[in-house]
Amino acid sequence: MTTSAPSDVYYDPYDVELNADPYPMFKRLRDERPLYYNETHDFFALSRFADVNAALIDKDTFSSARGAIIELIKANIEIPPGVLIFEDPPIHTMHRKLLARMFTPRKIAALEEKIREFCRRSLDPLVGTGRIDFIADLGAQMPMRTIGMLLGIPEEDQEAIRDFANEQMRTEEGKPMKAAEDGMASGEIFEKYVDWRVEHPSDDIISELLGVEFEDETGTVRHLSRAELLTYINVVSGAGNETTTRLIGWAGKVLSEYPDQRRELVRNPALIPAAIEELLRYEPPAPHVARYVTRDVEYHGQTVPEGSAMMMLIGAANRDDRQFAPDGDVFDIHRESKPHLAFSVGTHFCMGSALARLEGRIALEEILKRFPEWEADTSNAELSPTSTVRGWESMPAFTG
């Protein structure tokens, strides 16, 4: 690659202090090093919206097949079939098509009243207490109940399943994710639920996956193997919990910092869907994703060689003034509607995006009905140490 003049611009996804507030450095990356190279961890990074957007769409140059996380790409471990986010077409297309039927608009819309019930169950006991923890009291509860219901996991087991899914993504501070060292989890924890549904089919994702027939990449019409089925369930369980939990935590913090806009949402709940989009743009739960570079590619006068790891900084791209004028670092529920990258784009656009938006909207509606005023207790909040998402382990607040 072409060398650049020395610079103090530095981005490290494992730097705890930096990632507490990465946005000043993201701005410097966009302005000074739109193609950044980290020598310590040997990866490149893109930070401008146009670059990240185009790279995410370019599935031929930027492959997902070795993982979408720097640690996994470097480890070069075997990825089990069915981990959609770590696959390229045509296998990805086949697997995605199978799961897409579980997330149709009709099926998602039908969940509204049940999600609202989960929110009520979590929030009603807090009224009058003067306190709420946006994670412990709601963010860690409602998404778990929703995805557990969809999968067909008994309610008494849902917390254990959530904790299992979260553990796969947890890291020690400044350390890579566990799966890069131990290999991908196989989903064996779900075997007893699969065995039960073989004998007692119901209206849930496990039952549907057991019954589905499809044509695989060899042209064979078949059912999912046991290993494929367990992997699918594992992927859906993890994806359905973590990011929505983080979205709710960010809603608690950001709307505390922008009380005038929060009060506007109380007065006019019709603005809540726009507020959810702005929250996703402003604090995306998954702030970066990685790809394996399959061929030499040039950015900003520098060559990224084949075999490199490329990090797409979604959190930086989502605040790029070039896309979100006049100031991408400002939270504004009245911002002109433009596509953001919180759910990615192209082949790997998040299949659960409609569900996450629905959960976010309902959660915010139910919170604001009960707690029109709150102040985040950031001195007692805890940032969650994961390698793939950025959010809060706890976000307590005083309610008025």
C-alpha cells in the first residue's frame, strides 16, 4: 500500500477508553484518513458514508464467508453452514430465503399486542418508584420474551437462552470475542426444544424449520440437517436479543440528553418512528462490521491488497456530514429522512429490521406514557463489553 505521512489519528476497536466515545475520532478518520490502516491489528477501515455503503453492497470484493468480525477473519476458523451473517451468495441466498418466510410483514405486524404486553409487564411495577433501568427493567426483558415466543422457547427457559446468546458475544475489556478463540457455538443448547417440537409441532420458528423443504446448492431437495437447524436457531436467538436491547438502552441515554425532543415525543407520539430511526443512526447498536478482501481494491489513492481485513465503520458513516447535513453529530428527530446503515445494506441487510423497529417503537411509546420525564444516572451506568455491539449493560435513570 501507499504510505502516508505520520499521523496521530488512531482507531482501535479494543480500546476501551476510545470506544466510550468514538465519535470525535470517527470524525477525524472521515476527514483525515478516509482509508485507515491499523498496523497493530493489521486491518483497514472505511469511515465515510459513501465508501462504507458501496463496500457493503460489493459482496464480490468484500466477502463475509470468513466472518464479519475482525477476530474471526484473522482466526480463519470453520464457519458452520447456516450462519447467515457469515456467508456469501449463493449459499447465503438459499439460507436467507428459508428464514425470510419466518419474518414476513404480516407475521411481524401480528406481534404488536404481545410485545406491548411484555412492555407493560416490565414497566407497570416501576411506576411511582422514581427509578428505571432501561436495560435490566426492559431492554433485557422484552426482546428476550419476543424472540423466545417466536422460537417456541418456554418462558421459564428464556433468560438462560438469552444469557447463552449474549455470552457468545461478550469479551473481556480490550480482548477479542470468545468465539474467535473457541470456535463458533453449535447451538446444542436448543436440542431439547427441537426434540419436543418433532413430537409436538406448533406455530413457531422451530416447528416451521423442522417442516421446511428446500433445494440446496447441489440441487437436492431436502430438509435441514440437525446441525443446520441448530445453527439457524442459534443465529436467530442471538440476533433477536442483543441489538434491540442496546437500542432501548441508547433511547434512555440520548433522550435524557435531549429532553426537549423527548417532551415533543410525549406531546406527539406520531414522531416516535422517526425518533427510532434517528436513534439507530445516531447510536447504532452494531457500530462496525468486517469483511475479507478478495482482490486488490483502491481507496483514496491507496491500495488495499487481496487477503486484507476491512472494517466498515457504520458508526462513523452514520454521522458523516456528507450524508447527514448539516451536522451528523447532532441528534435531531426532525432530520430529513435518509437511509442509514444501522441495519447494513445489500445482501446482508438485517432480516429482523422490521421486528427491531416495531419493538423500539412500542417500547418508547410505553415508556413515555409512564415516564415523560427522566434523567439518566450515567455515573452508575455500565457500558457493555462486547466485540460486535456497543451499548449499555445497565442504564439507570431517575424518573420524575
